[in-house]
Amino acid sequence: SQRFNALSADARWQRVWDERRTFAADDHSNKPKSYVLEMFPYPSGRIHMGHVRNYTMGDVLARFRRMNGMEVLHPMGWDAFGMPAENAAMEKGVHPGGWTRDNIATMKAQLKRLGFALDWTREFATCDPEYYGHEQALFLKFYEAGLVYRRESAVNWDPVDMTVLANEQVIDGRGWRSGALVEKRKLNQWFLKITAFAEDLLSGLGELKDWPEKVRLMQENWIGKSQGLTFRFALNDAAGTNEGVVEVYTTRPDTIFGASFVAVAADHPIAQAIAANDAAVQAFIEDCKRGGTTAAELETQEKKGFDTGLTATHPFDPFQQLPVYIANFVLMDYGVGAVFGVPAHDQRDFEFATKYQLPIRRVVSDGAKDAPEFDDAEAYTGPGILVNSHFLDGMDVEDAKREVITRAEAGGWGEGTTVFRLRDWGISRQRYWGTPIPIMHCDGCGAVPVPTAQLPVKLPEDVSFAIPGNPLDRHPTWKHVDCPSCGKPAVRETDTLDTFADSSWYFIRFASQPDDKPFDKAVAEQWLPVGQYIGGVEHAILHLLYARFWTRALQHIGMLDVAEPFAGLFTQGMVTHETYKSSDGRWLSPGEIENGIEVSTGQPVTVGRIEKMSKSKKNTIDPEPIVDQYGADAVRWFMLSDSPPERDLEWSENGIEGAWRFIQRLWRLVGDQGGGDAGEDIALRKVAHRTVKGVAEAIEGLQFNKAVALIYTLANAVEKAQPSGDRDAALATLLRIVAPMVPHLAEEVWAARGGEGLIADVAWPAVDQAMLVDDEVTIAVQVNGKLRDTLLMPKGVAKDVAEAQALASEKVIRVLEGKAPKKVIVVPDRLVNIVA
Ligand code: ANZ
Ligand code: ZN
């Protein structure tokens, strides 16, 4: 037969699926429901290979589940707010909305060309006022429930561009555009109380059995529950600050006898009190604020301290006074903003003590050394036995922790406490292209929620990006309103929501999207939780945590009875590609090279490492021309084959050509209808049934490369087989099981064979259990009625072969001790009994 013409087949079937709304999910169906979701894309401009791989995986699962009688929800939409649109506005003078809509149109057309079984009837973009209006309503519900609050918090401030910067826009402490040194500024900002759910979010991880272990671990670490002791040191107030005590938090109360100083954060009340009349302290505090605040930065930055002159009394030794420092590595918003330092057993304290010549005293033995003198090059943080610690000596670390907590509680100077690393979610962004926070500020009434009837608070269209800063702030009219409660002039909140808010509930809106409310509880609960969620591991922490929080918060206020939004999670690997460099070290794209030579310069090119496709390394491959050339099915097939889906997949010319050749081979194979022969071919029949079962298991287990390998096996077997009824049946089977992966080819052949309806709606082939039975039998070998060995032999093995094999068994030879058997009885396929 002729070649498979992918281009015409792709277009034909994509149109049919669209017109018939084949993949629109029915809320009212009484089939079992399945929700398959891939992380929705940010409309950056064009679809990239990472999207193609991600969406192909979800698509195969969605199509497979449909064929298995499920009502599948497989929606798509756009995570459309965010910085890049504003950057484009600043660079190209386009409106963020127009830029975003154009990108969505382009990317939607590109997705359609891959033939994904998506329910486009539920498509939305998070920048649609209908969507963000409902988000504002949810925000206000959370506000009512006390899950939203406002407080002062530090932002990155670019003093040249006069604008707030996101963390990603601060590069080595400088603004990404201006290059100016970034300052910390305090602004009133909105927070969501994610910490109220810290314990639930942590314990909930235990039930997420279908999540990758590593993602659960990352979430666990991020939530960071630690058990410790909060206690108070009595202060010797030489500086006259009137601070009687300093409270500290420690996770290592066992090391208390190794303490050689106390340190407080720069914005701790004690530091502030001292600074009030000491310019040197003030200058030091200002200096501290310049440093970063992330844990990583705190680890690496140079440790700096200021000796306050205060001393703290050791709780177990009234004669020991510890100097109190203000230190740049102590954070105000973790624990209680103050610590005691144990240089021998904490690396930061070690560096600090080395710098300021404070004592370094060993109190935990590493097994080799137990003298108080500590001469190692770094702190010892491992387990061990307490030494040089009075009543703790001889205890292990855990026992010693408990002992100190018990004594602190008994003495009334401290309490065992649980502390979470998780911070409340700061959701204020001083940006235009996001969901306006639906609050108004009135001088008389304070923060007033926008009345529900006035939602959505829409973004004004007439904004300019000619100067930096937030256009909402300087818009002439938008923010001026009348206070809904007293009628006096008030102003709108001009901060918008972090775009992570938009992606924290989009999957609920996909499940149910009425006009008059964010979602219908009963309808959403029919679909949720998402059965299988697929996306990049880069979202393993924040997005997933925020979505888990949002869902729990909705449950808390009674809007949705679902605790965990994603029952199954899969994080796929990246698509990688070779990199190329010019003779003078510039990255080159494959298009700039011909036969190892850079076209524009004529200079030789060096092939670099295989790396994740990225614009900066110029090693991206645009999927669209590849689809033009090879068709959607070849691209899909390549995305599924070769690599386990959790691993990286290397894009290569050879790979896609191989996929294309297989598509053509499959076309010739299944396009040949067989001869209608009546003959049997049991072996082939068995291969077919096993393949059906194996492919089903592989798809459900998201092991697509395994499914592909099994399909190759069946294709090979059919190709080799002689005409028979079983061969015809195997061809029909093959067609159905490749349908989720290469749907255009499958529809084309299905139609050519006169199949009824669409193959997308056809049932997955049934497996005949009898065909799965093994071809091998286990034969028991007895000597004088006693079991001596078991042998694996082909079913129906001849009696003399079974006898010979039994007599050749090592175990039998040992028992017979060289004597010849008197008699051998063979029960076919079951038993060989040797009478000695
Ligand atoms: C004494 C000590 C001795 C500590 C020792 C550690 C090792 P994790 O486990 O990560 O929660 N700490 C407490 N509050 C802090 C703050 N606001 N800023 C910076 N560091 C702070 O860390 C808890 C430990 O970090 C605490 O236990 C405290 O130092 C420090 F051998 O106390 B530790
Ligand atoms: Zn008012």
C-alpha cells in the first residue's frame, strides 16, 4: 500500500474530533470518572518539546482510560498572568493582554496539531476576568475565614528603577535591569495563612502513595517540622536596655554546655533597643539588611556580629556569662529570632566563633575524641555521646535533648516546642499583570473587602509601561473609589496576587465552571481529586504545596470536601539535545551549522554536552516544523519511546526518523487487512494477548517506553507470521493498542477497514486469560517417592526427554550414589518418579 500521509490524516481527524467534541467530558455520565491533567502551560510564545512530551504522556493515559470505559476529564488552559508579559510590554511596547492572547492563539493551534484528546470546551486563561473574578471571590472567602492578613514585610527594592523586584529579578544582589544594588524595603503586604495547615500538609503527604518519594521528601523538608526547646536566658543588663531575658529557640538543647555565645537577629527588639541610642549598632543593622535572606545565602555569606555588651546567664551555671551578639545569620522570622551558639556542633556558630575568638567546646563525642578541646576544621554535627556536660555525660543526643527539655519545663524557664520552617504565603505583587487584590483602603474604615456584587475587579486596559513601577498605582482613575462602607473617598489595593494563586485552583475550575460561582461543589467533587497529574519536577515544591493548601482551605471553609487535590503525581524528565559552540565560544543553534561548519563564519564547530533544551544554549528544537515534516504520530511515538518517562529524553534526528519509519511500517502492517484465513496460530495469539495485557499495565504505570517495546514485539511477530485467522485478529488487536499513541494513523486505518464510529471510542481489546498461561510446566522429580528436585520443562515434553533430564539432575545423582535406577515412572507434565 502507499505511504501513510500524516499531514492529511492529522488534519482530517483533528477536525473530526473537534466537530464531534469527541473528548468533551460529560459531568452527568454514569461511567466511572477519571481526571487526567498535565500542568497547564504558561503562554510564553510557542510550544516547546517539554510541553510535547508532557502532554503526550497525559494524552496516552487519557485515551487509554476512555477505551477502558471511563468518562475522562482531560482539560487544557493557560496560566496566563505573570512577569514575561510585562517584560514584553516594556521591551516591545505591546499590551500584556494582547501579547498573552496572541501567544495563546499560537500555542493552541500548535497543541491542536499534535492531536491531543483534550476537552477544549473547558478551556480558559487565568487572565480571563471570569476566572480571576472568581478567584477574587475565593480570596474574600478566605479573608472572612481569617486565612488572609496584612502585615509589613520586606521586599527587594530597586532604587534606580524605583520598583519592587521579584526574587528571580535580583541577580547577585543587583537589579536585573538597572544593575543597582538592591535594598530591602518594608511594605504592607497580604499573606495567606498556609502555616495554619502546616501539620495537615505534612501528615497528608503520608497518604500520597502515588507520588514520587522524592517530591514528598522535598515537601516535607520545605514544611520543615522540627522539635526543640524555647527557653529564656536571664540577661545581665549592663547596657541598661531593660530587657530582663532573651528567649532563644534551639533544636539541640543537648548541646547547652557547649554554648559560648547568644545571638539575636538584626531586627530583634533587643538589637533595636540598643540601636536606638548607638549609631554604630544602627550602622551594623543596616549592613545586615543588605544581605540576602534565603537559607542558602545565610549559609554562605560571611558571618558578622556586633557585641552588645550584654551577657546572658547560662541556665545550668549561674557563674557562666555568655556574650550577646547581634548577628547577620540569625533570622527574625524563624523560631524566636535568637539563638545560643555552640561552635563545636554547628557550622555557622563555628565560623562565627573562629572569627570572634569565642570558645569552641566539644560536648558531643564523635566516637574518636571526647576532650573539651576542639581542633577539627569544621563543626561536628553527627550523632554521639554527651561529654563535658555534667549530668548529661554518657547520654546519647536524643536522651540528652529530652533530659534538658524536662529540666527546663520543671524549672519553668523553657518549653518543648514544635517549629515549622514553612512561612505564611506572601501573595502581594506590585505588578500590573495579575489578579487585582479585591480590597479597598479607607482612612476611616481601614481595609474593606470589595462587595461581591462589584466583582470582578477588572484590570484597566489603558496602562503604560514606559516608566518602571506598577501601572495600577499611577493610573489616573482606576484606584479611586468610594468606600463601600462609609461612602468617603477610598483607594483600591494596587497589589495583584502572586500567579501561584491562579494555578492553585484551576484544576477545580476545569472540573466545574458555572458562571455565578467559582465552582459547583457536587460537580467538582465528582471529578476530584485529579487521578493523575503530570508535570515538571520544578514545581515539586511551591505549586504543589500552594494547590494542596488552597484545597484544604476550601475544605476548611466548607466549599469543597476534598483534602488532597492530586491523588497521583508523575514528574517527567526533560527533553535534552546536543549543544554546539562556535570556534570563539558562542552557543550556536543547529540551524547555524552545516556539516560541522558555522555557516556565517566558515569556522569549525565543536559539539558540546547534551543539555536540557533552553533558549540560552540555543539547543531547542521547535516542535512545529518537526510536526510538519513527520506528522503528529511520529513525534508522539518518539516522545514515548527510548527513555523511561521519568528520565531525560535526548532529542535526535535519528530518533525522530526511526519513529517515522516505524509509523510507516505500522501503516503497511495494519493497513493490510489480512486474508480472512481460517487457520490457527496459537503462538501468535498468545503473543497478542500478552501484549495487550502488558501494554495496559505499562500505560497505567506510566511506563510508556515499556508499552512501546511490547508493541514492537507484537509487530515483529505479526510480520513473521503466516496468514491465519489469528494473524488477522492480531492485526486488529495491534491497531487498537497503538490507538492511544498514534491516534491519527489508527483512525485512518479504522475508517479504511470500515470500522464503526471512531477508534477513539472503541473498547480496549479484552484479554483471554487462558492465553496468558505459561508454556512451561514444573515437573516434580522424586526418588522412591521422596521429592528431590523440580525441573522447568516445555509443556507436553516427551516422556523420554523428561526421564533423561530427571536422571541428569545433580540432586538425583547424589541420592542415587552411582546406583542404576530400577524403574522410572513418568506422569506427563507433572512428575518423574525414580525407583532405586
Ligand atoms: C543551638 C544549637 C547547637 C543549634 C547545635 C544547632 C546546632 P533547624 O534544625 O534547621 O530548625 N536557629 C534557631 N533560630 C534561628 C534563627 N532565627 N536564625 C538562624 N538560626 C536559628 O535549625 C534550628 C537551629 O538553628 C537551632 O538550634 C538554632 O541553633 C538555629 F549544635 O541551637 B541551634
Ligand atoms: Zn470607609
